[in-house]
Amino acid sequence: MSKAEHIAASTARTSRSRRKSGFLGARGRIALLGLTTILMLFVYLTQPQVRTAVASWTSLLTG
């Protein structure tokens, strides 16, 4: 096996084993989801207009 073939084989092997996480890792996605949920609950509980809008949307779904 030539040196170039050896490098190509080892590079392909390591790139398959490494997972590409993109912009955020798993912990970042969980933290972002948690913070978004807390923000949405805060807005829902403190803004009467939002509660009214959500109630009207759910009444459309339930009939």
C-alpha cells in the first residue's frame, strides 16, 4: 500500500467515526429547547392577548 493510499484509507475511517454536530451539539440543542419553552410559557402566562389568541386557535381545532 502506498503512502497516499494509506492516508486516504485512514482519513476515510476517521471521518466516518466522527459525528458532525453542526452549529450546536446535543447539549446546546437541549438548552435552546428548554430556554425557548420557558420563554413561551412566560409570554403565555403574562400576556392576556396571547392567552386569548391561543384559546381562539384551539377552539378552531376542537370545533
